[in-house]
Amino acid sequence: MPGKKALATFIFFCLIIPVLSACCAPKKSPQQVDVLPLYNATLLIKSDHVEDLISLDIFDTYNSNIELGGWSSSGDNPDLVNVEVMFEIISDLQHAREEFLWECQRRWDTTDDFIFGGSDDNQYCISYVIAAKHSPDALCLPSGEYSSLVVFQKGGLLIRLDEWTRDKNSRAKDKAIRLLTQAIKQ
């Protein structure tokens, strides 16, 4: 009977797919990050080059083409291997503020999933921890992988710390923030 098959298909698409989609949505939870060391730090030097502002030797790898620093498992800070730090220098402060907000919302299309602090040209946002799930064909089971983000605006300097980890409660960004703070050139 074509009518029953059409009805079953209709029910599947109207009831089952939305339920699966809701179950497959990533699970979010707040994260604890000590942002105060970098938030309270002062950049005394004005420059268009990251290496004039931050001592880049804190990183095991640094790509100056995309201003991306990271750590390796064989370096001095193997516990930071899942953290990447991206820098961007923007000379126009209004544009820097706009870029800061864009960085905070770009993955989730909203700023609702962030905790904000600071004001004007010294501010930060802390994302929720996102627990990834497998695709619907794998029944949307948790993947055991987590991602999170912290973004700082220090005048025209944007600093973004991304972390992908298997530890939901990772505090690696705390150490990365302390290292960045110590690496600021005076």
C-alpha cells in the first residue's frame, strides 16, 4: 500500500530525524580558565609584528605566515600539545574589537556560548567546552573529544587559544596563558 509507506516516510522525517538531530547536537559545558595573568598584563610596545611583542621561543613550532604557535610532545611542554595559539595584529582599534567578537562567535554562530570579561581594548571571551559526537549513522555517540577556545584582545593584538583534547576538564590553557604572559616583551 503506497499510502502506508508514504505515511511511514512522513513520520520518519517529521519525528525521527529531528530527534536524531537534537541528540547529535554537541553537548556544551562551562570551562574553568585562569585568564587573569594575560588579561592583567600590559603590552608596552606598539608594533605590527608579533615577534616584537611576544618572545616566540616559548613555542616548539611557529608558522609566521599564519602567525600560529604550538607545542610538540617532544618539547619542553608536552602537556600543551593540544593547544594552538594564533595571533593577529590589527592597527584600527574599532576593527580589532569587531574581529574579537567575530573570533568569539565564528564556530557557534552566536556569542551566547561564551563568558565575556574586560572592556574596550582589553577583553577576553571563554567558550564553553564542546563535546563532539559521532555522526547520526554512528548513533551520535560521544566521540570522547572536546574543543574549547579563549580569545583575548589586547589593543590591536588578538590572541586565540584553541584546544582539542580527550580530557574534558583540561587546564592546559592555564599554563599556555602563563607562558604567553611571561613571554610579553617589555
